[in-house]
Amino acid sequence: MINAGPQDIQIDQGASFLMNFILEDDDGNPVSLAGATIAGKIRQAPESAVAIVAFTGTVISAGDGEGQISLTDVQTAAIPVDASGQGKRKLTKYVYDVEVTFGDGYKQRVLEGICFVSPEVTK
């Protein structure tokens, strides 16, 4: 588990991706996710008009403030990677963020950072 906030991630192209997170208030108490939805996207840059891929967001335990983002192996296989640097496993860099929309309509960004994608060899 990680506490929500800035968090760089690495996704392996062609493999399933799953990451749990816990939302806590300033005192370290879980923030209720009752009635909340979770959404997130990966883009080339923050200002890019088109998303590379959208995460599936799931509330795991509403009372404990636990949520999850995930991508299927098919989704990660479709993420473009930098083909330069033959013979090297060069990571491709994107940006991502995740937002929670609470039951009352209030929306908050809970995760953000750099998304590194490692190219798939076994296809």
C-alpha cells in the first residue's frame, strides 16, 4: 500500500498492472470512499489532448479509504514505447494522475507523477 500523493510508477508493457492506495487525512485517519468513484489517465504530457490509456479505478474498502487502479495486459501492451536505442531496455516516460470523485460530487486529485513504461520482450 502507498499513501496517496506524488508517486512515480513503472508499468511493464504487456503485463497486468495493479496498484492499491490509501487516502488519509492530515491526522492519519482513513478518508471514507463511500459512494466515491476513481478515475485516472496516462498522457504524453499534461497538456496532451488524447490520453494514452485510462486506468480502471476501484474502491476496495470504502471505510478504510482504500482504492485501486489497474490496467489489463492488453492495455499495457498497447502503450507505445520508444524504439530508439536498439539492444537497450530504454524506459518511455509519460505522466499520469488519479482523481477521486466523492459521493457529494467533490473531486480531488489523489495520485500524480511520472509513469515509466518498460518495453516488452516476450510477446
